[in-house]
Amino acid sequence: MPERRLRRSSNMRFLPWTLLYALVVAYGSTVVGPKGMHYVSMAFSEATREFLQRAFVWVNNGSEQRADWMGNLAMFVPFGFLMLGMIAPRLNRGLGASLATFVAFVLSVGFLMVVKYAQLFFPPRTVTLNYMIAQASGALIGIVLYQLAHNQLVRLLWRRAGGYRETLRSLLWLYCGALTVFLLMPLDFALSLDDLMVRVDRVPQLLFHITGEGRPATVQAVLLISTAAAMVPFGMRMVLASYGRNRFFNEAVLRGCAWVALLFVLTALLLSGVPVLISFLFRIVGVVAGVWIMRRVVRQDPHRLRAWLSRKALWTVLPYLLILLVVNRLISTNWQTPQVALDNLYTLGLLPLFDYYIVTKATAAKNIVGHVVMYMPIGVFVWLRGYRSGVAGLAAMVLATAVELGRYLRPGLEGDINAVGLATLSALLTARTMPGVWHLLEGVALPILVRPTTQVPGWRERAAAARLREAAVVAEK
């Protein structure tokens, strides 16, 4: 009986997220169109005949359509991942695992076919075999990724084998994988010799571009700092080796730089990629900072460190608000009246997710991530000050609403109502997950008795820490 209850609760971890993601995909694939919601009544017999005529026709598209094809593939990767997690959260080997995998794939393909069928009622949406294969492939990739990441998910969601250190390593691995995919979006690699030669000719011209070119200098500076900050967890991951070993500073930095160099080369092979040299250098800085931070964290008293961060958090509020205003270009003396803003309002922009439909899927993904990251500091601040997570969500919602209203009042800018919801979820989830993340950092910190002192030189400190970790691993087994 307890085992059955545990299995049911395990499934519930994925069920709400699967349903939410399915709802977003269905809404974004049907209701949202170039002219808003455009429903056309059609007999089901006619719709079925048209679906059968279009759904199994392959269209020969050029390489310029590859980004959109890869975007459709990437859109269904999370769905396949969540679907298998909902069906078999604790995946076992054997016939049961194979059956769960098959059922997850069939349900994913069935869902995408239902969505494609519904698109016929919302022209100019259309159905082609190209995009059905792309989305089915994305679902299959998501299912395979769940199988590969299953052990790490068990550690993260059910806190089983591995302890704090292995859980933190798994969490950082997931972050590094997600960051790699994000940096390589829309994954439109040069696959033919002609495309490759075009990239070879263009790369030298792109090396000296500036991140955020065309935007104000302050915005460019913030983007470069964000580029470095995104690589900090990457550097932290390079420190944590297997078997409870921490890599030395130089070894961890060299590994991180090798990964950054590989990302740079892969970016150069993207048809829409912009391998910028200054971004490469800032990513290296971020990796070095991450290595330094992690090596300091494992030698610090986490309780004293958190108390120090809590005291300093108040000093970050004004700089954070200033950066938020700068990034959204709200520091200006040029404003328009609310009446003028209403007269010039683009009403379709008030339709949820419409702003993500009218741009490429890669641009939409970067927009979403940008808004999520923009309001994460609110969750961190609320956690450091000891407030409830609901305060973070409410504060982010109010602040994002004010920011987007301000953008409507700035000539040449347009607000984004989607940012309000993203900000609320970002701050709320950050505040709720920070205790667990900090708990993991506390778990990898050295015990007080083996922290650096005048009586314990560096090599003895590492030896004592290694013995403690080995003893802990044996005890857990």
C-alpha cells in the first residue's frame, strides 16, 4: 500500500507539467495566428480528407527552412520527456520499460496529430509531413533523454543514492546541457558542402561583431556580463569530478575552456550562428569565475556565507532596479501620454503568446529565457531575507507590470504581457528552489575540522576531505 501511494505521488510530479505544456503547445499551434484567432468552420469529413492529403506529403524545402524545422523538433522534446516521466517516473529495465517507452511515443505522436488536425480549422495554419516528422522526432529525442537522465532525475526528485555531491553534479549537468542547446539554437547546422563553404566565407566577418549590436552601449555591457554569468555554473561543474574528487584550479579551467571552444566551433557551423570573439572571451571569464567560486564554496562555512550574503542583499536592490530599467530602455526623458499609447497600441500584442508567434522559434526561446533570468534575482533576494516565496512572485508581478507599462509609454517600444507571467513564475520558483540548492552547496562544503588552517596545509586538507567523502560513499552503499 505505501509503495502504491509512492508510485502515484511520483506520477503526480510530472502530470501537471505535462498537461500545462500540452495546453501551451495546443494553444500556440492553433489559436495564435498572424491575424489573431481565426477559426473557420469546416465539416469533419472535409477536414479529414484535407488532413490525409496534406499530412503525408513531403515538401522539398531549402536550407533556409531548416531553422524552423529544428524549432518544431525542439518544441516537442520537453513533451516527450514529460510524457515518459508521467507514465514511468521510476523507469526500470526490461519489458516494462520498453512498453512504457512505446506508450509514451504513441501518445506523443497521437497528440501532435490531433494538434495538426485542429490546425486545419485555424488557417493559414497548414499541415505537412516535414513538420510532423520534426515533432515526432523531437518527442522521441525527449523520451531518449529521459532514459539517459533517469538516474540523475532519481537523485534530484527522490533524493536516493549519491548524496548531496552527486545530486549537485547532476543538477549542474542538466544546466550545462540546457545551456548548450540554448546557445546553439536553432540548431540549423550546415549539412551540405555549399552551406559549409558559405559559413567558412562568413565566419571571419562575424568574429568582431559586438553582442547586442545596434543597442545602447549600456545594454551591450549588460548582455556581455550576462554572457559571462551564464557560464559560472559551467565552471562550477568542472570542479566537481567523480568519486568525490575536486579538480585543481588549472585542470578545471582547462576543461571549461575546452568546452567553450567546442561551443564556439559549433556556433560557427550554424547557418544563423554568430561566433563573436568578445562573447567567447567573456564566456571564458565566466568559466574561470565559476571554478574560483566553487573552490571557495567548498572551503567556506556555508552558514556564515549565507549570513554575509543576507546582509549584503539590501545593497543589491538599487543596482538591480537600475540594470532592469537600463535593459528595458526606460531611462529617458522622451515619453508619450497614455492616450497616445492607446491610439498606437498593437492590439494583437495583447493576445497571450502572440509576440512569440510572429518571430522565429529561436528568437522566442531567447526572449523567454531573457525574461526568466531578468526576474530570478527577486527570488534570490526574497530567500536571502527570509520572506515567503509568495512575496517573490507578487513582487515580480508588480515590477514586471510596471516595466511593461513603461515600455508602452516609450515611443518606439512595445510592452510584452507575456513577461508578467514569466516574471511571476521565475521569481516564485527561484525562491522555492533556493533552499534546496543551498542545501546541496552546504553538502559539498568541507567539514570545519578539515578547512584550511595554519596547522593543516593544502595537501593534508585535500587528503582528509577525500577520506571523509570515501567513507560517506561507503556508508551510503
